Amino acid sequence: MRGTFWVAAYFTLKIAFALCLLKLSANALPVTGFTVFSQLMFFAALLNVLALCGAQGGLIRQAAAARDVAELRQTQDAAFTIWAVAAPVSLLLVFCGHGLVARMLVGDPAAWRVILALTATALAGAPGGIWCAMLTGRRRVAQSLSAQAAGLLAGSGAAAWRILAHDPAGAALAFSAGSMVTGCAALPLALRLGLPLLPRLATWPHVAALLRYSAAIAATTGASALVAFGLRWITRDHFGVAQLGYWLAASRISDLSTQLVGLFMIQVFVPHLATIRDDIQRHAFLVRCWARGAGVMGLFLAVFSLAPRPLIHIFLSDSYQPAATIIRLCMIGDVLRVWLSLATHTAFANGAPQRYAGMEIATLAIMAVVAVALTAAGEPNALPIGYLVANAISAAVISAVFLDTGEARKYFFFEKKKQKTFD
């Protein structure tokens, strides 16, 4: 119960800071500046995942499975070995393609220095994430989230300062630097676990064991980034920066709401479902979770539909009133995405992360195809419509499989696999 309280408290704090930055950036920056800030923030979030090749979730699992301090040290060694390889490779790739990356993100190849600085800052903050994951795995949830909250507070405050100075690129860089504060706060707490200050290079078996749990996340994140940046690039070239800014504003609102479902799935759904062996109980639990998720997303949609103009005025600014239709389409897509989220996290609970990646990537591919086709046809709302259609198709397929009484239903929802442990 205590861990649940800290998770809820941190999530509330994170949402509060996100809403403050959203409101501040929407009012203090022009739409073009808001677009630059949003793009760079998304890029920094991607770099945080790539710094450990998406191994953050696997790191928590491995730390929890460690039977003694020696195994815990091997876990940290494996994480830092991955970072020691992934960080310079990522930095080199961004440097080699700096002109293309800058043009894709902000439409200006001359901004490559800012892109490179943001890349270096985000990758350098990975050790803080490693130590926080170790704390979480050892059930030091309060300590882990307190360190993350310190970084969030520092990064948000610095970002707000740069936003008020009308510096969107500097704001994204300042926010990313908050991870350094997280590292400083988490290090002394991690040392209390008996971890060494200077980790060693890990052997391949330990690295491979960690990567097994994160390969699906890395594949999904990479595909999501490629689709997102590619579609945003196409949208900007066809309909201008303002239209892209409307979509980014809608996406950030959508992210805030879907994070609630994501938090529930990771913290409650997956660990509970993994312990249910009776098919009748599992069926009932799946239906209850679907109803809760769809109900929450449906409530957000209903509230926004009743008062779009005042809500946009409060959380964004009046210059984003033309985005009302895009926001509504995204919220409908969020309701339909509950089906996909339920199915993918069921795959995780069943020990089949490859199914998780397959379903997510398939949905992304449908979205990309629909959005590109609509963009070619001159539809300015191609992105939100593509998002809605992709999730609608996924929801229909998943519903058909779940209602089926044959092998397909058993394979995706009721099959139990032995969870792999770390060697």
C-alpha cells in the first residue's frame, strides 16, 4: 500500500508539472516555438530509452530477482555495460546525421548544435535512471521516486525559466538536464544497497539476460519513433508548422490521459494477471480492467466534448482553438486504444513480449499507411484520423479474438508461460 501511495503521489506531481509546462509553453511561445519545444522533448524522451537499449523494465526485474549483493552488482554491471556501448553509438549516429535529424525535428539544419547538446545531456543522465531502477527493484520505491521527483522539479523549473525567455530549444535542454539531479540524489541511496561506486564491465550472459526482457520495448520504441517523426515531417511539409503544432498539442494531452492507463497496466494489471491460473477468474479480471480503462478514457472524452473551448483556454491558449477537432479525434482513439493496451500487457503477463511488440508495431504500421494516404489526398487531419482508425481496427480484431472460444483466444489471452528469470 505504501508503494502504491508513492507511485500515485509521483504520478500526480509529474502530471502537474507537465500541465504547467504545457500551459506555459502554449502561452509564452508562438505556435512555431511550441512545436520546436515539443519535438525536442519527444526526442529527449526517446534518447532516455535508447541510452539503455530499452532495458529499464528488465533492469527492475533483474534487481528484484537478485538473491544477494553479488547478483545485484552483476545487474548494475550489466546495465552500465549496455550504457557504455549504447551512449557513444547513439551520440555518433546523431552527429553523423545531424543535418537530417535537425531538419526532421525543427526544420532547420542549422540547429544541429542544439540537437547534439541535447543528445549528450540526455545520454549522460542514464546512470541516474539505472540507480533509480535498482532502488525500485529492491522495493525502495519511496527513495527511487523521491530522486526522480528531485530531477523533475529541477528540470521543470529550469525549463520554465527558458520558456519565459522565449528559448524553446534551451527549455528542452534544461529539462533534460534534470536527470543529472536525479543521478546525484539516487547515487548515495544506491550505495546503501551495497553497490560499488565504479561498476565493472559485465560478461555477455548477464547483458543478454537483461536485454531479453527489453527487446520488445526497444523494438516498439524504435518503430514508434520512426513513425512519429516521419509522419510529423510529412505533415509539416504538406500543411505547415501550425497544423503540426495543433497535432503535437493534442498528442501531449492524449499522453497525459493514456499514462493513467499505462500506470495501471504496469503497476496493477500485469503482476495480478500473472498470478491468475483459473480461466474463469482471468476472464472476469480482463473484463473488469477493460471496463475501467474504457470508462476513464470515455469520461475524459465526454468532459472535453461538453466544454472544448474553455478547456483549451485553460490548459493551452485561445490560439489552439482550431485544434479542438484534432483533440477530440485523439481522445476517441484513446478510448479504442484500451483494447490494444489490454491485449499487449496480457502478452507481457503471459511471458510473451514478442506478441506485445508485434501488436504495437502492427497498429503503428496501420496508422502510418492511413495517415500517409490521407495526407496525399489533402486531408489536414490525417494524423489524428490515422491514429483513430488504427486503434479501431486493433480493437475490432482483439474483440473478435477475445470473444472466440477457439485456440486463438487461448493463445492470446489465456495461455500461461513460465516467466524467465535471470541466470
